[in-house]
Amino acid sequence: MELTLQAIEQQLNDGIERTPEEHKKCLEWLAEFCTANQISLKELNELCWDDSDWVFSQIFG
């Protein structure tokens, strides 16, 4: 699978019921976080796998 923001967002929310608005909010946060912190998609993906609770608290907290 190609690593894209959309793929990372889908993996992050796999198995969780989300509204289209929640998916959009996740995708926007991931994009902004990646840009603001100048990290690669690989690093963003690792963060989501390593600490998804923290990521969700940032998005929905």
C-alpha cells in the first residue's frame, strides 16, 4: 500500500465508526501536523501506530 495521508487516516480509524466530518477532521489535522512539524509521512504513520491515543486526544480533545 502506498503511504498517503488518506491511507494513514484510514489505518488510524480502522474499526472505529466515524462520521464523514470526523474523517475530514482527522485528515485535516494529520496534514497540518505533518506540515507544522516538518515530518515525513513515514514519521507521521509511525506516530499514529506508536501513540494513537495521543493523536486522537489532539484531534478530538
